[in-house]
Amino acid sequence: MAIIVDKEEKRRLIALSCKGLLLENGIKNITVAQIAKAANIGKGTIYEYFANKDEIVFEIIMLFVEQIQDDLLIAINNNNTLSCREKMEYFMMLVFSEAYKKEFSIYKEFLSIALCSATPDTVAFRVNCHNSFEVILETIINQGIENDELHQNAIAMIPMIRYFHTGLIVDVSIGRVNAHMEIGSFINSIFGNIIYGENR
Amino acid sequence: MAIIVDKEEKRRLIALSCKGLLLENGIKNITVAQIAKAANIGKGTIYEYFANKDEIVFEIIMLFVEQIQDDLLIAINNNNTLSCREKMEYFMMLVFSEAYKKEFSIYKEFLSIALCSATPDTVAFRVNCHNSFEVILETIINQGIENDELHQNAIAMIPMIRYFHTGLIVDVSIGRVNAHMEIGSFINSIFGNIIYGENR
DNA sequence: AATAATTGACTGACGGTCGGTCAAGTAAAG
DNA sequence: CTTTACTTGACCGACCGTCAGTCAATTATT
């Protein structure tokens, strides 16, 4: 028997080595040849570890998701000066922030691809992303319920919050919308004092 | 002098003649060659009227969506026996209904194109879609306020409702989500008895 | 010797381009 | 009024460049 490489590990390595490439050029503008070069392997080798180009992109996006998750977790757990409300705002604004501008743009492209070719793999990947975020949202909301910032049943609003957020991502990309303002209004309505849209 | 064709008219004609093709296969699975064949013109001629493939699809979509908007308005007005709550549910569900399957699919394709090429045209068009949506929603909500089904400030929730709806369109397309159930829960939460997600 | 891993030349499909043809219109000449 | 020469824009499809994905050949490991 020859060496058996850890496929999962190698996938990650390939993804890591072309993360920058993707951020810089976008999904549509990178080629598999470029990816192979950046990873210092032959193009054929790529296909030993990924079924197709989309899979590579997913793997890289997963890296971004993990990074954002870490960012969020730190903000939520190590920052007890923040109220639940502030944490929620931070949570919802993060992807729209300047710091994640490039990642946002890639995610947008991902949505675009997924919308017109929703293969089982794509769907599974997206559901996976959701779940990661819902876990964090749940933590925030539970904290809010504990210290009476939120009503018990706020936990049931998680999917609705996610739909809102997805819709906002779309509209910030396509429409003429200010994410910060919309999120502010939304959070106000969630936290009781419904002044949503007051200053539109 | 040679003949001068009405470019705008011809664009429409080309778009119309490959409407079925788009509905049947989706943008990703049709080729420009196919479009040309369906329109009974040469491939090169296509590019006399459109800058690229996306533009063709966009033209088709514009034709479609205009019609959908009219339909929606009529559908809402023809159902005056319904309560505000029922109207709202009806309105939000409409695009997810079996009857609007094709239209839903087209709108999905539009979102896909717009997400990765937000030209002034696409943005303007989408803003236009928003406005139509909001106008209809406003009518429904005003009725609800009049007959005490809804609180005054419900009108301020219109943008939020729209984001929710857009997010739902995306998630129904890419995720594993039941539109009817989510809309039911959402409407419950809007109309006061927050049992959102009760039976998820 | 056997098997795993790697590779880059190759292929087929597709979006977009370009040189060229043609029908319809104009105008000068007869 | 015809005829002939000329102009123009619509139309075309062969061709081009690009790129995702394949595969036969090669190298590395045990």
C-alpha cells in the first residue's frame, strides 16, 4: 500500500491556498487552472479531491463562514458588556461591515449560482451554513430571555430573522438599501418598541 | 437606404420567442445557439440586439414580471370577501402557489442574474418590483388598520415584510423550506398571537 | 511488482466576434 | 419612367478563445 492522503485535510489545504485568489477575483473570474497553480498542484489533482469547481468554491466559502463564526463567538462570549440587543445588532451587521466586504461579495455570488442551479449539494451546503448561524443566534436570544430583554417566544422567531437577513442581503446587493438602518429598525421591532421605518 | 428595424420591438420579439425555452431549462441550461434557433435568426444577429446572454434573459424576465404585478393586483382586488389577514396570507403565498410555478422560476432566475451583475437597469427594475409589492401590501394593511385587525404602526413594517418575503423566496429555492408553513407562522406573529414556529 | 498519487495535454462545449452577403432603398443617367 | 450604380444596415454562421473536466502516462511509495 502506498501512502493514503487524508482527503479531507488535503481539501482544506487546497481551499486555504487559494482563498485569496477567490476573494480577489470572484467565483466567475477564477479558473480551475489558477486554483491548481495557487495550490501548487496539477489541475488533474484538483479533481481527485473535488467533484467540480463549485465544490472547491464551497470549501473556500466554508472557511469564510468559520472565520465569521469565530468572530461572532468571540464577540458574544468574551464581551459581557454588550446587551443582548447590541449583540444581535452586531450579529446581523457583521456581514455588511467593511471588514467582510469581499466575503460578502463572494457569498452574493454563491447565492447567484445556487439560485439557478440548486443541486442537492448546493442546498445541503446552504442549509449547513444556516445551521451554523442559527446556533449563534439561539445563544444570543437565550441570553436575552434570561435577562428579560426578550420574551420567551423570541426563540421561535429565529427562522423569521434568518429570512429577513437573507432578504436584506439580496436587497443590499440589488436594491438601494442601507443595511444599518434596516437592521436598526428591525431590531427595534423585535425588542418591543416598534418604531420600524420611523426615519426612512 | 436600407430597412431600419425597431430595435426595441425586435428585442421583445426575440425575447418572446424563447420564453418557453427559458422556462423549460433555466438560464444555465440554454445556449445562445438555442435561443437563436428558437427566434429563427442567426446567432450573430442576437448580438445586434443584446450585449450578452444575460441581457436576453433579463428582457424576457421584464416582460414576465410586469404581467405578474398586474395579476397580483387583480387577484387581491377580486377577493374582497377576505379579511385583511387572509388577504395578506393569500398575497404572500401567491408566488409560491402551483399556479405561479413558472413565474416563480423566472423571478428566481432574475435574482440570480441581478445578484452578480447589478447594472443600473437591473437595480432600477428591482426597485420597481419593490414598489409594486409595497403598494399592494400597503393597501392590505390599511384595510387591516381600519377594521382594527392591525395596530397603526403595522404600516411601518412593510419593508421588513418585504425582506422576509425575499428571503423566503431564496430559501424556498435553495433551502429545505415550506413556504406555506413559514408564512403562516409569520402572519401569526404579525397579527399579535406570536406562535411563530410553534409547529416546526 | 503493485498500487496510490499526480500530472498536463487534450477535448468538447459554449459565449462572443467578424468578414462578408444580401435585400431594400436612393439617386443619377438615359 | 427605366435602368444602372451605389449605399446601408440587417443578417449570418464559420471561427476564435476560454475553460471545466478527462485520461493516459508517469512518478512515488511500500
